[in-house]
Amino acid sequence: MADFDFGGLLGNAFGANSGSEIEKLLTAQQRQKLGTQSALSAAAALLQAGGRGPQRVSLGQALGSALQAGQGAYERGTSGAINELMLGQKLKEMQAEAAGNESWRRLLGGAPSPVAATGAAQPMPTGAAVPTAEQEMAAPAPTAADQLAFLNPVQRALIANMPRKEGMSEVLNVA
């Protein structure tokens, strides 16, 4: 099947390559897809207007409905493309935050997050699971290179299970 350029048929009637700030965020492939969707929607409206009906449809009415259909398809496509960009950016931010939280836990010597491991928060340890004062005293002393040497093992364990942003503020409050 031969390639056909729908954009050449109607030019920039649907806003393709209009130079708007939103369109600058889109890739060339996304802009081309928007133009194709708009032209196909306009063509479908023209085909519908050409059928038999109880009332005659003038050429102007047919073109008007085709242009409205094409413009509507372009606007919906642009909204969808921007939503995809925003979702992609949000996912990148969430991945970066998760990586930061994991490095925070490693810095404090904590185990991987119970939320990351199971998908649900686990209750904090109580009773025998919490180190006693004797166990804290017997814990190996932090090295001189440890910037968080002033935290005892219980504080480290509690802060390691916090998200990085909350844990950092707690460390600053303890210091």
C-alpha cells in the first residue's frame, strides 16, 4: 500500500506544527500521529456527510463538520500525549525517590524497606525484637568515617525505616 500524506491534503488546519509551547514537548513522531488522527477523523466526517439522508447536506456543511471533527481529534490527541508525558515524568520521579530511599537505608545500615519488599508496611518491632540497653552497649562502635556515628543502633534502625526526606529531618533534629 502506498504511503499517503494526509497533512498535505489539509495543510496545518488542525494545528500540526503550530509552534505552541505544548507541541514543542512532543516528539516528531507524536506530532505526525496527531496530524494523521486529525485528518482521518475529518475524512470520516466527510464520508458520513456524503451518505443518503432525509435532508440534503451542502458542501460547506460537510466541510465544516469535517473540520470540527479533525480539530476535536487533534485536541484529544494533544491532551493524551501531554498526559503520557506527565505520567512518564511522575514515574521517573517516583523511581528516583525510591532509589534515594534505598540508598538512605543502606547508608544507615538498615535492611531493605518492608514496604519495598512486600508492598505493604510492616509493624515496627516490639518486645524482644527491640534491642535492650545491654545490646546497644555491646553493638560495635561506628567507624570514624561514619558521618552518622552519633546515632545509636535503635535510632539508626528507626530512621532507616523512614523515607529519606523524613529521616534526614529527624537526623538533623537529633544532631
